[in-house]
Amino acid sequence: MTHYGLSFNGTISHNAFLFNQSQNPTLTTNGGGLIVEGAAPDGTLAENSQIDVDGSPALSDGIGSGNVVDANLIMGNTAESGEGGGLRLQSINGNDVFNNPNAPSHWYALSVTNNIIVNNVAGWNGGGVSIQDAVKVDFRNNTVASNDSTASAGWSGSASRRSAGRPPRHHPPDRLPACCLPPPQIPTAPTPGWWPRPTPAAPPRGCATATRRRTPRAGSCRTTPASPRAAGRPTGPAPVPPRPPAPAPPRGRPPSPAGR
């Protein structure tokens, strides 16, 4: 909803502004749910012309006096191309202040009270509420919570207006600023079980005997005593027992066969 230009003693109350969207890919659009704004400073001729027409510098005429925004629910709205995802107050004052600088009672006032403004999103700034060029706004007893601004509309993603159109600066890898250098890598000790076992040194030649073994200690050989079980055992094959001698034949004449 939009309140645009001069309007006196207007009241916007007890409404629900839910899931509205304000978007234009080429122009800045503000106020996803509700916008209250005065007429543009350049006037209708300069703003609505099909060609580029500039008006003289001027102030807005404001929105008028006696306006009230009270007891509204503004939830789930988006202003993807501008400011004020839920509520936008823009150019509330202008010539009324310029013409009466020392008389605040003649300035246009706006009362915004008892509203709930939640879960709104703006593409520039002011996810819930955005107020610009407003010097006499009574904003009280409102709940503004869980709103967000993405800063992704227009040139808001750049560093500043002065840097617009300027090519980005590139630093060679060996001349990066201190803020861009990666953090130093701190070496950490590996797990003790990860270390590989050392390979034993090759023993010298000529150290292999029946009672000796090879040892990598200082490249020398030493005699190793045999185990108790192996004590007394021959190192070669088991001996074969001798065969018993054949019995000698009896002396004398051999007996005659039976029956002879």
C-alpha cells in the first residue's frame, strides 16, 4: 500500500499487510508492505517524462498533517530493489520545514504506533522499517523483530559510490596485504603409532654358524648360548645304530637227515 503526496488527517489502522513484494530490476523501489511518502522533489514533469528532463533542485511538499499509522500487522513482505521491507517513511517533511524553520508546530507530523512489523526483507537496507527525510515522526509502541536486509540491490554491494566504475585492484601473490595473507600453518606431531619401524642394518658376512646369530648391533657378531632344551642335542642328523652280527654255525659234523 502507498500513501503518496499531500493527504491530511489520514488514518491507516487495523490492517494486515502480508507477503507483498516490491521489485523493479532497473529502478529503486521501496516499501514492500506499506510506504508513506511525499511527492518527489523534482516534480511530476521530471519524474514521469519519457526523456531525460531535470528539474531545478527542490524539496518535497511532504505528506500533510494529522496522518496516523496504527495497529497494523506488517509481516512477510519484501522490497528486493530498495529499502524498507515492511514499512518505508520517505520525504515526510520538506517545504513545510524550509518555510517555517523556527515554527515546529507548522511541520507535518506522522504518528506510527502499536504496529507489529516482523519477518520482512529489504534488498538495500531497513529490513523492517526505513525512515528518510522525516523530522517529525512519532514512532512508539511498535514491535519490530526478525527482519533482514541483504544489501544486494543496485550498487549497495560495492564499497562506495566513489569506487563505482573503478576497476578492482589486484595484488600479486607475493605482495598481498597483511589482512589477506593466509594464517601460518602450525605443524602438528603425528600419532606415535604412525611412525614406520626402522629397517635393521644388514649384518656382516661370515657370522652364520650353528651356535651364532646375526645381530645389527655395531655390525659385529656374537655367540649366543643355546637354549636349555637344545643342550646336548647334536646339530647334525641322528646316528644310525649298528646292525647285530649273524650267529656262528656249530662246529662238527652236521646231523644226518632223518630217515637216512
